[in-house]
Amino acid sequence: MKRSARPLPHALTRAAAVFVLSAGAVAPALAVAPAAYADGVTVSRTTTSDDGRLDIGLPADALWVKVSVLASKEPGAAVLASTDELTWRGGGWTTDAALRLPAGTAYGDYPVGVEYRMPNGTVQRWTGGSYSHKLHTGVSGLAFDRASTDYDHRDVVLSGKVNAFDAATGTREPARAGTRVQIAVHLANRTSTFYALSDADGSFALPFTPGDAVRGGTATVVTPAADTDPDDPARLPDVDLEQTQYRISAETGRYRVQQGQPVTVTGRAERLTDDGWKPFTGAEVVSSMERPNGAWADVKVGSGTVKADGTFTYTGKALSTGDVNTFVKPSPYFESQPFDRSEIAVPKPFVFSNVTVALDAYGTLRVGGRALLGGSYCTNEPIVLQYSVDGRTWRNLDSVDSGDSDCGFAFEGGGFIAAYYRVWHPETDTYREAVSKPVHQTRVQTRFLGAGYSTTKPRTNAAFTASGTVQRYVNKKWQAYPGARVTLVFKPKGETDWYWVTKGKTASNGRYSLKGKAYGDGSWAVVTEPANGYFYSETKVTYIDAR
């Protein structure tokens, strides 16, 4: 027959080439392009699809492609199946049908041989990759038993089927019983993973509580048998989440309470229904030092359950000073998270440190110290100075407010002849009650008797004598104070300063005699010098005119 000289369409040209080369005829002489383009092109991959077809990674402009499944990688290995009926599918050349290996061929992965010709190139041969001659097993028919969940209906059941495509027969049947399926459920802020096993008919059912809206996911056969090749993951449908509204009111029974001590929370919670606001019966209510932001469990005061009438009462533990926020346990099923706030004061420990108490010879009492608060600030906390005669009954003497970050304080004022002293911090909203260790302070009383001067009208610069007796109060009676240091002092007329004139000591009977000189008009007196354990004393001031 005479052949037509009319050029054939591209598709027919490809088909003719397939026919001639498949028949084993001698290929026509081909022009050979530079190796960089024609002979340099090679197969990039081999992939077996879920339905047993083979995909080859070659460019779209290949003129002819033939694939063969080989019995082994050995040279001259038998060809188990081959075809040049492939179609370009936007990424590679895919066989138009599953490859059928001879009956009885063991399941497994077999090497692949590829013959192909590129434009202006020679026929190339490549061996590598693999063809999966296995049970291609995947999941289908995924469905949930409900389209949405809500606060009262949180559980769902996911059902599906596991099927296996057998390339040897070209059929898809239920997978063997016990095939394991991994289900990854995509939720709003996380992914939860579950597992299910198929029944004899390939079906499975997975009940679970998503706790949020389901936004798709995947189902995949995992830990397959040696003869099984898992299909690509199947997509899960969505499950919407319907939200509800609630309102709440609450209060604590006490404002100030010690840390760890019980505090009672009472209140009422209601939810919005189609019939209006109704008791939120059974809802878990939480009181926390934090607002309902998901971290409430870390600072939880207490919790309870709403009764049938909408009320709740429970006992919690006070943790620290601040707001007690009461709300229904956080849930994605709530449109918002309303809460009620009440205040509570839980005073922190207060410890006095470095307290000093001193009573000087002039009867001045000086008390100072600070508080150890573990880094906490302490400003304007009341500090009270107390005294006691017997160390049991205490009375307030003075009070100040702490004025710096470490609760420092200082007192200065008149003390008692003999008394116990301590500082006391009454309990406040911030700190607990505290007292310092009592300190006893006392000194021996002294006094002058019979003090006088040898003359009260001496001449200027004339000598005179100041004399008298010094006594001390010992064993509940006044006695002579021998060895007391005494000083004669003088204040000139019109001045404010005193000057010492003569110093001396008392005799064994407490008597003293001090010589002076009338320097001019002025005031005269005799005083005791401060001594450890003794109070200071002085004579009555005497004014003397010098002639």
C-alpha cells in the first residue's frame, strides 16, 4: 500500500511510535541531538499510585515512554509486566491502568526499567526505582455522626472504611480485620491523634470528645503488614462548635483571712437558653486569683458545682491579697468568659529585725529597728511602742508609721525608771501581727539632799563652797551614794550656756564639798556626771549676786 506523505498529528505520531517500538521492529534512524539536551535527560522518580498505576518523572515533551516491571535488579531479569500506554498528568508520565503482574507473583517492591526518547534524541534506557506490587490500603467514606457540638453534646463518632486495592486482581476489597488507622484531628489550636482498628468488613468507628471545633484532619493506615502499602491520607470533614452564654455573681464570706485558711464562696450562675436565662445546673465554678485566661488552675482558690436552683457554695483556701475572680470553668463552648470579682486580704508574715532599746541617764528612751519582709515593700505600716511593768500586761506608749521600703522605724521620748519595752505591729490587710522580743530597761535613781552654798552674797572673785549629799535608791530605800562624780556649774547672767567650775566625788557618806569662785552675778548648780546604770540628777538652781 502506498503511504500518505501527509504529516500525522502529534498524538497519532506518538501512537505510531509506540506501536512500532513495541513490536520489536528496528527503529528508524534518528537524528541525535547534543547529549546535554537529549541523552542527558533521565528519570527523576518512580511512584506507585493508590490504584496501582505507575508514575514516571520525565519531562512533558518526551516522544515515547515505555515502562517495565522487572523480576529483580540482576542483568537480564525477566520482565513481569510492561506498557507504553502512558499519559502526561502535570508532573510526570502515568500508566493509563494498573500494571498486572503474573498470577502468583509475591507481593513486594520490584525494580522498574524505563525506555524513552526525547525530541532529537536517541532511545534511552534507565533502570531503578520500584513498583509497589502490594495491597494498596487506604481510608474512605469518612463521616461524623453530627455536624456540630455544643456544651451539652460534646461527643462525636467518626466512622469510615478501610479498603485494599489488589494490583494482582485489579479489585478493591475491605482490608483485613485489625488494620490500624491513625486519625489526626485538627482543632482550633492543636492537633489530637487517635487510633482505630478495622472490623472484618473494613469499617471502623471512633468515639471521642474534640473539645473544640474540628477543622479537618487526616486518616492514614499505619504500621502496615509487609504486603501492604498505605494510601495517601484521607481528609476528615469539619465539625462546627456552637457556643453558649452564661452570667454569674459571687462573693466571699470574709474580707481578711490568714493564708491557707478557709474562705467561703457563694453565688449564682445562669445560662441563656431558648426559654431565657435558666440555672446553669451542673456547671463547674472556679474561684481564682487570676482572671479566666486558661491559667486559672495555677492560682485556684476553690471550686464547686452549680445546684439545680442555680446557686453554688463551696469552701476554698486564701492564697494572697488581691482579687478573687469567680467564673464557670473555661471552655471553648462559651461565647465569652464573664466573671465576678471580690477582694480579699491575706496578710503576709511580718518579722522584726535589729530592734534596739536604750534608756540613757537623762531618762530618754530610744527604740529603733526594721522588718524582714523577704523583699516586699512596707510603707506606712503601723508600728507601736509598748511598755509593761511586769512583762505581762502591755500598754501603748507611742506609735509611728514605717516610712521606707524595709519598714524602718525609730522612737525617742521619756522612759520609765524600770519597765519592759517591745514594738508591736497590729495586723493589717498587708501584714500579719508581730511583736519584738521584750527588753527590760532600768537605772538607779539619784538625788541631792541639803544642797547649799557657804554664802549667797560673795564679793566678786571671792571663794565660796557648795556642799550637800547625794543619795541613790537601792533595795527600795534611799541610801548614801559614795563615789558619785559631781560637778559645780555656772551660767553667767544674761547667757544661756553653762560652764563647769569644779569637779569632785562624794565621800563614803555621800557628802560632797566643792570650792568655787564668784566670777560675777549668775546661776549656780551641782550636777551628777552620767554613770552606767544611774540616772542623772541636779540641785535646784541658785542665783548669786556678786558684790
